[in-house]
Amino acid sequence: MTETLIGKAAIVTGAGRGIGAGVARLLAAEGAAVVVNDLGVELDGSGGSASHADAVVAQIAAAGGTAVASHASVTASESGEALVAQALDAFGRLDIVVTCHGILRDRMIFNMTEREWDDVIDVHLNGTFNVVRHAARHMREQRAGRIITFSSTSGLWGSSGQANYGAAKSGIGGLTKAVARELGPYGVTTNAIVPMAATRMTTAVPEAARAARASSGIALGTPEGTTEADFDPDDVAPFVAYLAGDHAADVNGQFFFVYGPSVSLMSQPRQEKTILKPEGFWSVEELMDVLPRTIAKDLPNPAPAASAG
């Protein structure tokens, strides 16, 4: 290990299993003291066990690292505040926040319940806000810090059966960009990871949904014939640790697609093609004539209408 994070303190949410557990272990191996946060619920939201966060803390301690467990739910605003306070009380500082927590409630939009929508938005988007908001206040005052959020390909391109998840992850993307601009002048960077790996969440997706998404035409840049099931969650951790270090001080407001052996910088939305009328504004009739020949020409349709019968 390079031990680039010696003297740093971190909070990692969703760190009891999956990608978050790997991130917590590696940050600790690199020298950071870590608050390992995980509510320990099942995929359906039931239960709640301290054993998952406690197990990761024990693994870190056995490897010679420093960690404490948190079993708070990130959906509560006071939990975000408590997490920051716990890091400060236990370690005397807070330098790094990584928000890996998440759930799935996959269903097509026409069948989705309000509860399924609210649960996913609450955990992913509100949970990220609750933690980042309180951490940002401290990091702004100390004029240093690293915030690393987790978005998704579903939030970037959309994914069948994941309107709630995609909306939440897209919202996290917007939050990340805004916070990067707000905190950048104070020496705090905010970046997003778009991961792909085999986790409890991804392996629970029904095979029919996998097939539908595989035929969507979205090119992820992965080796032919591979899926998230081929990649270890721990493979995401090294790049998170890189972003957490002092050497990444000029990396801010960016999105990185990370899986297995690959790290890709994602492009940011920008104007691609423009039509400009010399005077006045476009009428509907003019647009009907001009658009098919200009900016709407050859636009890909991610889901063409099925033929009748």
C-alpha cells in the first residue's frame, strides 16, 4: 500500500457490504481512519443488523487499521449530522466522505407505486444530501476535503424498469456538479463514481430485466460479452482512494465510469448542434421543416415503437 491517506479521516456510507465495504477497507489500508456506516437492511428494506458494519470494522482492525461503526440511516437529516460528529469525536477530523449506500425497487413506471418511488429517492438522493450537507459545512470551514458520490449508468442514459433509481442517480449527478462549484473555492473537491460490479443489488435484478437492458443499444465500453457480474466490487475502491488523496486536488466536478481494469472519464452534457434564426423566434411550422434536416436528423431512438400485431 502507498499509505497516501495517513492522518486522514473518512466516512463511508453503505460500507457494510459490496462496493462500500471494499472502499472502507482500502481507505483504511491507505492510512485513513474510517467511520463504517451501514444500516444493515435486506434488499426489500426489511430488518436491520449491526453485524455488517461491525464485521467490516473488525476486518479493518485485524489488518492494523482504525475504524468505528455507524448503524444510522442516511435518510434522516440528523443522521448526517451525527456521522460528521462521530468522525470528529472519534478521530478529531473529517477529510473524506464517500456515499456508497443504495437500494433498488425496480418496476416499470406504469406499475410503480409511490412508495417504491419515494423509498429509492429517499435513500439515494436525500441520503446523499443529508450526509454531504453536514460534511460540506465542516470542510468549508477547514478549507479542505474530498467528497465522492455514486451515480449510475441508469442516471446517465436511463434503464428500463428503473425510473426511480435513474432519477435518484441523475439527481446525485446534479448535486455533485453543484457542490463541486460551491465548495471548489474552499479547496474541497466533489466527484462522482459511476461503478459497475457484481453486488447484492445488481445480482438481484431479474434475468428478463437484464436482457431488456442488454438490448438497449447503450455502449458501455466493456469487453464484449461481459456484464457487471464479471467484475469484483473491490475493483472500484482504488480509484476512490485516488480521488480521496491530496494528489487529486485539481480533479473536481467530474464523473468516472469504473469497473474491473477500466477507468473512464465521462463527458459532460454540452451543446452539440444548434439552429439559429436571424430574427424573431421559430414557429412550429418552421421547426417542422428545419429540424428533420438539421439537429433532429438521424437522432437515435432508444426505444422505437413496437409494430402493431
